[in-house]
Amino acid sequence: MATAEAPATSGSRRRARFHELEVADIRPLTADSVEVSFAVPADLVADYDYLPGQYVALRTRIDEREVRRSYSLCRPPSPGRISVGIKRDRGGFFSVWAHENLRVGDRLEVMSPEGRFTSRLPSLDDAHLAGIAAGSGITPMMSLAASVLSSSPTARFTLVYTNRATQDVMFLDDLADLKDRYPGRLALHHVLSREQRGAPLLSGRIDAEKLGTIIDRLVPPASVTEWFLCGPFDLVALCRTALSARGVPDDDVRFELFTGEADGPRPAHPGPMAADAGDATVSIEFTLDGLSSTVESPVGANEAILDAALRVRGDVPFACAGGVCGTCRARVIEGEVRMTQNFALEPDEIERGYVLTCQSHPQTPRVVVDYDG
């Protein structure tokens, strides 16, 4: 978030790197969610400077396997400390482990902040930002709202936050405190799908009709400078359609998706990919930290560039590996690739040759990509 609190260097592109940090505090939020805070030593403060709305990836070993998971930073930037909200995902490998095993004093590898779920406004003076979030999608909104409201005495923030019931609302007390601190500039609307509220508009599941009414009555688009959407794909898609139908330009809408954890952890170092004699292969060359590496991949395997690269260099950056976070972004220098899905790159980035390597499959005998570009 480009605010007065964040130095200009925070927005610059930097290579994501992992450092081992100590868990300083674990605070219960609901029966199924906690806020985990990490202490950042003085020599790493610059590495963990971030913009409100960004995320980090946590990496550890569970049952002898490397596991990593991305979580949004939920507090405004403050030197020496970062915090994330972790919600227990039903069947989730990492989140269940974290809830049952993580303790104050433990050490985890934490990636330096990444992400572009941040404001593009040159100034927040007189700006009105609006957020629509569901469940754990509130985590980046906490940092965004607090930073926006504290950075300019004329900035406003409207938040529509949907959950099943009051007991499921993450940061319930923190949101109430924020509302008390900025009563005239923060509008907070809780929508509960399984709990009756005083206003029928704020009760029940959000469908296209209800969402349209909420937007028109509570957050008139003509009054909003910039929009932030964070939640599951269906809700984010519904919101984008509703805003587009009301004439809101795509450039004024930031969105971030969250999905449930995969059934198991993604291998950090994929196994050998051997080709039979005579089988066609594709040559994948990539540059990372100024060093070039090459790996051969069988054409029939339709291997993603990220998976191939990880077989020869374990430090290739990635976090979600689902086309959502953008950590594995690289620029195609030579050859052609096909991206299966993209929820992170902007159209202008794609025009300039950037791809998500976790979703990109070579379409030519030779492909060259640059992670440093």
C-alpha cells in the first residue's frame, strides 16, 4: 500500500528470500484461527519492510517433507515484527500442523514480503477505499484499512466482511477497536450467512442480487476511489462482475484469491524426469541471481517450467504454485510457453513477456526465462 508510512523502496521488485525467524507470539482469534507474530532481528528489518496488503510464505519440514504456505500480513508495517493470520483449513496439511504444534519460541523459515494487493494511488488524501472480504480474506484488509486511515486524516475506508456467524469473525475485537478509533472514516458492515442480523441486507448468503444491493446502498461506486476484493474465487468473480456492470474500471479494482490447502504438500524438489531413448525433449534455460542453468524436460511430460527448474536449483522462488501469488514470475526471453491459469499478472506484464512459471508449459524446443528481469 503506497502510504505515507511506507518508504518508496518497499514497492520495488526484489527477489523473495527465506530467513529463519522466531515465533514471538500466538494469539487466538476464533476457535479455528490464530494470529502468529514473528520477531525480526535488526539486521533483517530492511528485508521485511513491506506494503500493507502484501504476504509472506512460511516454510518448514513436516514428516520429512518441505512444506510452504502463503499468508497475508495482517498488521501495518512496524520494524522488528510481522504478523499473519492462520485459519485451520479442514484437511489442510500446514494449517492443522500450525494450530496443533506451533509454539512461541519455535523458528520457521519466512519469505521476505511479496505481492501486489496494494494501492496504486499517489496520495490517500480525500481517497475512499472499499474492501469486500470473506473469511480469512480479512487478513490483508486489516493492514490496508489501518494504514489508510492512519496515513491521512481525510482518507476513508469501507469494509464489507462476510462470514457464517459471529463466532467465525477473525479480528472481531480489532475491527471494533479500529471503528472506535475512526468512527467517521471507517464504515464496517458484517454480513452473516447463518446468523440473523437486525438488517435483512446483512443476513444470509451473498448472491448476485444481494451483492448488487449491498454495493448500491452501502458502497456506491461513484464514491469509491479504489476497490479491494479478497476471498474465494466465486465471491471475487461475483464482485468483479458487479463492479464492471456499474462502470468501475478494471484498473481501479485489486483482487486476491485464497483457496483451500492441497491434500498434501507440494514437493520442494521434484524427482527425476527421465526421457526414454529417442523421446523428444525441450531445453529450458533460466537465469536466477545472475546465474544461468539448463534442464531438459520430456515433451510428453508437459512439465511446468517451475517444476523443471526446481530439479536443478532448489532456490527457485515460489509460494502457492497455483497461479495466484505471483512469486514465481519470470520473463520469457526466447521461445513460447502456454500458461494454464493466471490470477496474479496484469495484462501489461503479460504483454511485456512475463509469465507465472508454475503454470507455464514450453511450446517450443527451447525456452529461456529470466527470474531476475
